[in-house]
Amino acid sequence: MSGLTSLQIQAMVRDMDTSMRRHKATKRVAPTLFRERVAEENKVLYEVFPTIFEMHIEGKLDQTFFDMLKLRMKIEKGEMTEDEASRAIGQKLFDRYVAPVVGNTPAEPQEKPLSYEEYYKQFNNQDSST
């Protein structure tokens, strides 16, 4: 595990959002150049967390990412061990992907995870109402 906190990782992902918006026009005409510029502006995320970088640039981050960050924050606060967090996320992924296939339906119906954009939209709406 890197020495970065969950909040630092989330901040880097938000910075990457800004980079992707800044180079949006480039993406349409020169996707390779777009990728290079975003990677250059987000070196730490690109080098230390390449999977997060790849998923985000491909638009594949969803609520699962934020669930994992929340678990990491609980580990950082000493509220949970890495083993407990690993089991929690493993169970969630099992319930979502494996249980329906093997006919072992989870205890509660699984909702489709929010997309990255949906998650932030919901988060921002909660902030403005408080």
C-alpha cells in the first residue's frame, strides 16, 4: 500500500477530472495526445496507481472505487483492519458478480453501482442541501 491517504488519492482523481476537461477537445482529434497530456499532468496517479488512472481515463470508475476509498479511510483511522476491509469488498463483489451466476442470490437485492459522474452529482447535491 502506498503512503498516500484515501483523501489524497481522491484529490488526485479530482485533479485528473480537471485535466480531462481541459484537454477534452484534444481527445476528439488526437486521443493519443490527450492521454499523454493527462498522464503528464497526473504523474503520481499514472505511476503509483496505474489501474485507477486507466479505469478513470476509460470512464470505468464507479461507486465501487469510492466504497474502497471509504474502507481505506476506516483502515487509516484504525476502525477496521486490512483483512476486514478485504473481506468486506470481496463479499460485495461476490454478491454483485458471482452469486447471481451460481444461483446463490445475495441476502439483499444488489443495485447497480453509481457511475463516477452519478456518485459526484449525488455527493454535490447532498453538500448543497446541508
